[in-house]
Amino acid sequence: MALDRPAYRIKRHLLGKPLTTERISDEKLNNRTALGVLASDCISSSAYGSEEMLRVLVPVVGAAAFTLLMPVTGAILLVLLLLTLCYSDVVMIYTRAGGSYVVARENFGPNVAQIAAVALLVDYIVTVAVQVSAGTNALISLAHLAGGGWTGLDHLQLPVSVAVIVLLAYGNLRGIREAGRTFALPAYLFMAAVGLVLLVAAVRGLTGELPKADLHAAGVVPQGTPGSGWAYGASLFIVLRSFANGGSSLTGLEAISNGISAFREPQGRNARRTLIAMSCVLGILVLGVSTLAHFTHAVPYIDGTPTVIAQEAHLAFGGSPLGTAGLVFVQLATALVLYTGANTPFTGFPFLASFVAEDRFLPRVLTRRGHRLAFSNGIIALTVVSLALLLVTGASVDKLVALYAIGVFTAFTMAGSGLTAYHLRRRERYRRLKIAVNGLAAVISAAVVLIFAVTKFTEGAWLVVIVFPLGVWALMRINREYRREAAALHSLQAPGADRPRVRRHLVFVLVETLDLATLKALRYAHELRPDEIRAVHFAIDEAHGRRLAARWEATAATSVPLELVACPDRRLRHAMRELATRTTADGETSLTVLVPRRLYRNALGKMLHRGTGEAMSKALAQLPHVAVTILPFDVSRALRELEEGRAPQPD
């Protein structure tokens, strides 16, 4: 530890001891933990899915919206069944992280698969922002209902959401297992909380004591009348739009297929069991919340709070002290599961990004595991972009939903289409049934994407419509660059390709002053055994150049003569480029430029001495037959040795 840099010691203190690569197999999730971690996003969507349907229906048909809510919910559950069957197929056939990306790549090729990659990456980013914003709404709703209308937390919506995202990123940087232990419990608390609300509401409903919400309370969304919507032929359009909004209840369904690498062996079977359990829980929750809204007439508010599920809990439990305690429990559990639902992308996004990077469509740096075996670069990238999105939208769930479902339903479309193509090429049991199920899932998912793109275009969906082609183009551009580099290497695959192609090798040592760093560079230059060594000083200040030359002549420490190059216009990099170009102009001379770099451990030394090594390296990097090497030298160590009475050495 004594030799560790301060930054590493801080990192070790914050994240814990580093894990070795051999520990990867120990960082897998069992099914119960996986359900809590990977299903939090999906299960928690039930907290706002029904509300998003009502947000479309109520302004058009008023109280009739609560009647229409049930058939729309039924349609959502049918889609849930189809997608569950589809993704059960995915996790059994493709047992590696990537989900719909892998399905599309294997069946349509890597280029088409980038549509799925962009869809999933966008979905993960928006999911973090949506879930965290909804979680903060749950806390504000608690303050509003339990505090007698107090909304003193409104101004904290954005800062609280930002703080939660930072906390989630920190938890995931510590590693998969610790993140799982931390984030699994809220999912089960939320299931218990909503189950309690439904049970109490059912009992009170059977006894005739279940109250209804006030449809005319201050702040609720404006209500239309049934006649206005139907008279203008808008009924189908509104129902379709409500259905698309309700599709947000299904977001997160793909998380298990994207994070299948986190499961223990046998991964496919464990992932399928967890997926089926998650879908059953989600179906019950969505149906329960919608049914309760149907009977209580819990209506959305313009500013998003109190939420529909918070109103349902308040109506079910009543205003007694025990009822208030129940409301607190439900809202805290809702906030926790929504916050931890935002954790699901922190598991899926890095896995997917690393997989796409392995295919050379994203930078390879995303394939590296970090201090705690997590894909740290992917986690950091997700954190930065989701925070930016949160700041732009002001943590508004209504604004974010327009960006939300397009990404995930595009991924559903790619998965269903890919599996349809997969089964079309095979002769197997239940082949026709599988083709029908997956094909229907693809068609319905594509319809949801189209509905969202049209009906939500002016509300923010235009951004996703633009981002998609740009994202696919960017991934293709990255891949083209990697392929160009690979082709260049392949063209050199001949015997003796590593042999030098020039007859003469020169080494230039750039000299700023005569010190130990310069002597180290000269010593290293001799070790290279070139044909010629030159010590070069660019004379920006003529007086300083003359003094340096005189001192150089007077010392016996070096046998290399000093060459002064006039640089009256003080364009140091330009002068070095010209000298290097002239030196290698014959095409038979290679040049190595050694740049001494002085390192200082204290801030004063860094401030008093400028560093030009990196700038010089960039200036020469693109010249043919020229290589630049920066030689670091610890000046602070040399000074310490001198103070201790020892003769400092140049290396």
C-alpha cells in the first residue's frame, strides 16, 4: 500500500479491496436476488403504467376513462404474455448477455443488430431518469397526502433525483454481488406493499366502505366529456395512444435477457424461471392497480403528485394513524423500488455495451472490468448521460415517458423478428406456434413504436426519432474505423514485416536545460544504438540559448554536441515538425525524438515548470518515419536524494 498512488488509495477506500478475475464466477446472482435486482425496473413500472393510461384518457372522455382503462389494461396484459413467451425463448437459445441485440445479430447480421443496440442503450439511459424521477414523485406524494397537502419537497425533485443516481452508480461500482444484496429487498417490499393495498381495498370494497377520489380537486388533469371524444372520431386514436402509454408498464421486461451473464449455471433455465416469475408478478400488479383505479377513480394530477398509486393507498387505508402508517409504508416501498428499478440499467447497460464493444461497434475500453469486476467505464458513461437527461427534462416523468417506450419496444420488435427468422429456418416441435407467437409480438411491438412516434412526436418523441439513425450511424462509423485498422494490419501479414525498412536511424534529444532529466534522455539515446545522436535546443530566447551552449561546452557529463535551432517566431512545435520533415525527407532515414518529461510531486513544482512533452508528441505523431518517446523523470525524488546527502542519478 505504501507504493500506491493517493488516487488509488482513495479508490480502494471507497470501493473496497480489488477483486481478482478468478472471482467473476463468485459474483453471480441466485434466482431470488436476480428477481430483486433485474426485475425491479419491470415490477416498479406498475407504479405509473396505469396512471399514464389515465393521463391520456381522462382529458378526452372524463369519468368514462375509468371504464376504458380495463380493456386497455387487458390489451397490455396480452402483450405481456406474448413478450414473456418471446423472451423465454430468447434466454434459452441465447445464453449470453445482449438480449435482442444478440438475437438480431445472429439472425440479421451485425449491421442490422445496431438498431437493437441503439434501442437498448437509449432505453437504459431513459430508464434511469424515469425511474428515479418517479421515485422522487412518490416521496413528494407522501408529503402531500400524509402532510395534509404540504408540498414542501417540490423544489427538491431535481437535486434528490441527481443524488440518487450518483448513489446508484457508487453502489454498482462496488460490484455485482454487493449491489444485488443492496437492491434486491425493495422489490419484495413493494410487492408486499401493493398486495396489502389491494387486500385492504378488496375488503373495504366488499363492505361498501371504499371511498372514491375527488375528480374535481385542485390540480387534477382537465376532464373532457365522453361525447366530445367520440363525436370527432377520436376514440380509436385516443385508445391507441393510451395503449402506447400503458406500454411503459412493460419496460424492463428485457432486462433479464440482457443481464443473463449475471445468473448462475444453468443460466438459461434460471433466467427463464426468473422471467416467468417476474411477468406473473407484473401482471398481477398492473391489473390490481388498474382495477383499483377503476373503482376509486384515482385521477392523475397535472404536476404528477400525488400519484395514482399514492391516492389508492390513501383511499384504501383511510386517514387514521394506522392508515397513515400504511400509506407511509407503501410510498416508501414505492420510492425504494423505483429507485432500485433505476439500478437495473446499471447491470444491463455495461454488459450490453461490453458485448457491442467486443463486436467493435463501440470503443474497446467498455470491455474492461474495473476495480471490483464491474464494467466501470460503462457504469460511468450511463451515469453521465442519464444525469444530463435528468437536468434537461427537470426530472419530469411525463416528459420522459415520451422518450421511454420507443427504445424498449424497438428492442422487443427486434427480438420477436429475430426469433421468427430463427424458427423459420428450423424444423422443430411447436415450430408454427413459436413463429406465430414471436411474429405477433414483433408486429404489436412495432405498432406501439409507430403509435408513440406519431402521437408523442411533438412532446419529445422527435428527439428519439432523430437519435436513432444518428446512433446507428455512429456505431457503424466506429466499426468502420476498427475494420480499417484491421485491414491495415492484415496487409502487413508477410514474413519479415517487423524488420526495419530504412537504412539510417537518428535520435534527437530535445533539450530545454542541462539537468538530470536531459542526462537520462541522453543515456537512453545511447542504449538505442542509433547511427547518430543529436541534442537539439530550439532557441526561442537567444541569450538563454547562448548561455546553455556555453554551459554545455563546459561540462564533461555528455559527449553529444548541442545543436541550436533558431526559432524567432516562438512556434516550437512548428519548428520541430519542419526539422523532423527535413531529416526524414530522403525516405531512408527514421527519426526517434526523445522528450524529457519532468515530474513533480508537489503543486508548486508543477506550477513553476511547464510541460511540453505531450504537445510535442501530438505535433510529430502524424509524420512518417518519426517516433516520439516521452521519458519521465522524478525531479522530486532527485531533490530528496540531494538533501539526504546522496548523489542523485539520472535513472
